[in-house]
Amino acid sequence: MWKGYAGKILEVDLSSGAIEGVDLDPYVAEKYIGGKGFGIHTLYHRLPRGCDPLSPENMLVFATGPLTGSAAPASGRMELCTKSPATGLWLDSNAGGSLGPELKYAGYDALVISGASQTPVLLLIEDDQVSLVPAEDYWGRDTLETHKKIKEAYSSDHRLACIGQAGELLSPLASVQTEYRSFGRGGAGAVMGSKKLKAVVVHGSGGIKTADKEEFSRMVRESLNELANAPDTGAAKPEFGTNVILSLMDYTGIHPTMNFHRSTLDTKPIDEHDVRRFYEKNRACFSCTIRCSKIARVEEGPFTGAFTEGPEYETVWSFGAQCGNTDVASIIEAEHLCDAYGLDGISVGNVVGFLMDCFDRGLLTVNDTGGLELRWGNGEAMVAAVKLIGRRDGPGEAWSRGVKYLEQTIPGAHGLGAQVKGLELPAYDPRASKGMALAYATSDRGGCHLRSWPIGEEIMNMANPLGLHTIEFKPEVVKNQQDLFCLVNSSGLCLFAAFTLSLEQISPLFASLTGIASFSDAENLLLAGERINNLVRLFNLREGLTAEDDRLPERFSTEPLPDGPCQGETVDTGAMLQTYYKLRGWTPGGLPTREQLEKLDILFES
Amino acid sequence: MFTIKKSNCTYCRLCMLACTAAHEPGVQSVKPSRIHIEDDWPDIAAIQVCIACKDHPCIQECPEDALSWQGHVVLDKDTCTLCNACIPACPVGGVRVHPETGYPLICDTCSGRFSCVQACPTGAIARR
């Protein structure tokens, strides 16, 4: 009898229509935890090498963790894993909201989708009643309409993840939207679109059993107290949301502006107070006291009526500083459009900033942009560009292929892109933060800040800050955080909770909920994170990744930051990378050694 | 019984988790909760829970006299026939249904401990 886990995986083949509930393997639960771990264990063993991400061969794994749906704080999260159409490599995306808990209450730890339907379908899961429902009525609709219509047709307590027009049109920038939150990065929406799967709709009526209810309740109370009393989770994020770090990133010179050519703007940059003026109320993910989510609404000016659940720090950067734009209202509208079309706000904003860079250099003119004056800071043109990208309309068709494609196709633009492995970079300049440079270079899904976030150790660790510009201990921090974040993204917990809670506080939650004794050992849980990381590495190597890909665009080593607190800085990740490989037990060519894989129990099972 | 401030509610559902845990120790779920948050993103449509109204229409409507007032509404499971007449009788949607047993679920104040109130991080639900 499973505790913490539901104990079943739902397998759905969209080609044949076969639907089957399969027992969860106790070995996989103990070694791979859930979430990202379940995703990589499934895809590593079952995805054919070199498969086209948009072919029926690719699979989608929606996976919860053992803590998902429990009273553990900030435990409403789930992972979506697949092979990315943006990078051709591993992709996992994490989202909060409500879908993960609902899937657990319906009796499943994970949902594995393979094949492709001929016609648009919904996958409807109501406990053990699972069916494929024609979805022609929903196809072509944006994600907000789709949510509304599906909830009208079923109930407000049915939870869903769906794609918008961008996913239907197979854009590699397409997200999957779930209860107004996003599995944003890497193009999972296009994979859903290629399978003609408009939405996954879930309603469950059960619950999760607890192994040691007294101990679990005690640890939940302790962690709630910790979150309430910590400055970040108890005050800063409830008040300002993720935007709380805006002025700190500006003050330290980390916040890139104008397609990473500068770190300042000629006008006052947007800070957290500027964004907060638009907040109407707080929203929280399931079981979360942090309530970092905000509803923002525009009440005057050309974007009157625009609203979004956000805008998040990353989109305030991507549609703000990255585009030389300081008009918060236009950012809210752009984020709203991304959510509606089902687009990744980080990548789309990065693309628009890149286009403005090209426009500024005369590499693009109004003849190439459908008439849009894509000048730095032109918020209205930016919003219009997002619409073209969402509909893949006119020049938006090429734009929706991402920065890597555009720098190869726009004459003279080669080398101007800010992307790693084909995924556009987020809101931290790798020349300013040397830790972030290594984090980007070694991230398993390309340019990403959520595989590790060494900035915390560089400038926010008050006891012993490492500093931004040294390279000492950065490989250690990146490696350890990657293992920890892998574990957290396999658990159902939110990273924001894990920034405050220690692993020694988290591991008793795992153990008392599931009754799995080995989970009480924090080191053992971290080892599971390392195991997951290494299996993802094997997956990526199998798909053709080499050490040559673990690098930043050349411009960051040759183009010094011209302004701000980090003026003159460049970055070379070479030395840090070799130390990192060594710490990982990998060869100088970035290959896991047999010895390392044996230590992690990976070879024995394959 | 409660003071409800809907605009404070973030839809975290910690109240529903706490309610379930209080009545079914060891079960992690929101489904058998006696308090329900009706979502209408980006707003909260309603926080539905027994408000101990004066007339007790749920008690009046019960054809079997299975419900009685003893400081809160009490259900006699042996008498209840699962007819569900109490559910539409409640003007605030404060009668829920247990998804597995089918019995009506009505707030019993957790013997005065008000688990939902203790769990709410924003004061959306408080004791009157």
C-alpha cells in the first residue's frame, strides 16, 4: 500500500487510443523520487535515439512528486518532460497551480503520453475513467478561452493543461499553460500540438495516505513557521512577488539590457515598486503560503484593460530591460498575450530584444518587420511583434523559430544572439555573474537559470558571499545546486520553498509522508538528484550533445560590459568547466565515467 | 461563526487541506473538505462553508431528521439516507458531499479548534 505516492502511472497512446494504468515500480520511486526523475527514467529507457521531437515517437511525461498534493508547504508543483523541439535535447519544465495535486487525487503519480492523434483531442481523466474526447470545438482557441470553456463544460474543479495557437502551429517557443501558470520553456507546447492534444483535463476524488501522520504534521508546521519567518518567503515575495530582486539585480550590474549589450538604461529602470503599482491581488499555488503570484491590471493608457497573473521578474526583464523598454503596462500586455497564445515569455522577449538589436544596426528594416518600427523601447511595436509570433503570421513565422535560427538567417546577425544550446538566456548577465555563466553553460536544457542559481551564493549569502567575479568555488556551487534543484523538481516542492528550507528540514517530510526509510537521509536524497542529473546527461549525449555545446556565445568572452558596476567584465568558462566536469566525475570531454555511473547505480539497471 | 474576507483569499487551499486532515487524520486531500473555495480566476467566486445561520434550513429540509443543532450542525449517520436534500437547502453552499461515502459534510468547528482558520495565511477566513 503506497504512502505519499498514488502508486499508479497512467499510460496513454494517442495513436492507438490505448489507455492503461501501470503499477509504480518501487525501485524507480526510491531511486528517482518523482517529477523530473520519473521523466528522465521513462524517456531515457523508452525514447528512440534521434527521434524527431515533433513526431509521434516523442513522448510527454507529466509527473508529480511524492509531496505533490500533500499539506507540505509549496508542494503543488509538477514537471512536464519531453524532447525539446527548441534544442533537440532534454526538456523538463516545472509549473505550479493545481494540476499536479488533482492528478494525484485521481490516483496517478504520472501521465505518460505517446503517439499522436489524427484529429484534435482532449485527454479526460476522472479517477479511473479515462477517455479521449474530440476537441475540434477548442482547437484554434487561446489558452484563456480554452480554460474557460473546458471549465464550463465540466466543472470549475476540473484542472487542465492546454496549448494555445502557438502550440497548435508547432512553434518551438510554445508553452503549455496550466491553470494560468506555465510549463514555459523549451517548446513542450509544440510537442502537444504535434500530437493534436489540445488539453489534458483531470478531476480526482481521492487523497494521499500518510505513513507517519504525527511526524509529518510536525514537520509541516515547522516548515510553515520557517517560511513565514524568513525575510524572502515571509515578507519579500508575498509583497512584491518574484520582482523583489529587480533593484538588487540592477544595483549589482547583473540585469542585462538591450539584448545583453549593456547593463543600464538611459532612463530609470523598472524596479519592484513600479511593478507593484499594478498589483490588484495575490494568488498562490496549491498549498503555498508564499503567494508570490500577483494579478496585475492596467487601468490607463493604450493598454487599458490588460491583465495577467504576473508579470513575473523574468518577463519584466524580457519585455522590459531586454527591449530597452520601461513601460510596465506594455509588459503586462505582452505577458498576457504570451499566456493566451501559449508562448514562453522569456524566449519571446529575448527574441524581440534580439530583433530590436538587428533593427538598430540596420540589419532589419520596416520592410522585414511587417512595418513595425522595432526600435529600442517601442512597447507598442513589441506587443505587435508578440502577436505576430503567437500567430506565426508574416515575419512572425521566422521569429517564432527562436534566436538561434534568426542569427543564422538574418544577414550580419551571426553572433548577436544570447542563447545556449538553442534556448534563449534569461535575465542575468553571465559576464556579471561568473557562477551564472557556468550555470548557463552546463544547464541540461540550454540557457536557463533554474538548473542552478549561484547568484544566491555570490551576493545574497550574508555569512560568506563568494562575490560575482571570482571563479573559485563556483563549480562546486553549480554542481551542488544542480543536484539539489533536480531533487526539488522531482519532489513536488517549489524551488522558492527550497531556497529557505534546508534539505535537513525537507527530508523528514519525504520520509514521514512516504514511509521510505532511505528518504530520511538528506545525503541520500541529494544523491538521487545527482543520479537524475547524470541520466539526463546520458540522454543528451545520446542525442548528440558534446562538450563543445557546454559553452556560452562567444560575444560574452570578447565583448566587455560597457557600463554599470560590472563595466569591463568578460567571461571565459573554460577553467570552471573543467573543474565542474571533474567534480561530476566526468571526463575532460564531459562524459560520465563508468565508475561514476556505478556509484549512482545507473549502469546496473541498464 | 466565521468572518470571510474573499478578497484576501489567494486560492492556496491550505484551509481545505487542514479541514481534511482534521476529520480524516493521515489523509492528504482537499476533496472531503467541509470548506470549499470556488475559483473564478482571476477572482475567487466564493468561500463556501457553514456560517451557522439562524434558520438552519439544512436541518429543516432533512426528511429523516438526521441533522440537528448542537452548537453546530450534527449529522446522525445511522439516520441519513444520502438523499442530499440538505445540499440545495443551504443558501451559501456550505454543505459538501464526501466523494467516497456520499454523506453530507458540514463544518463542525473542529470542536472549536477551527483548523481552517488556523491554516489560513492571509486572514481570508477568521473567527467571528
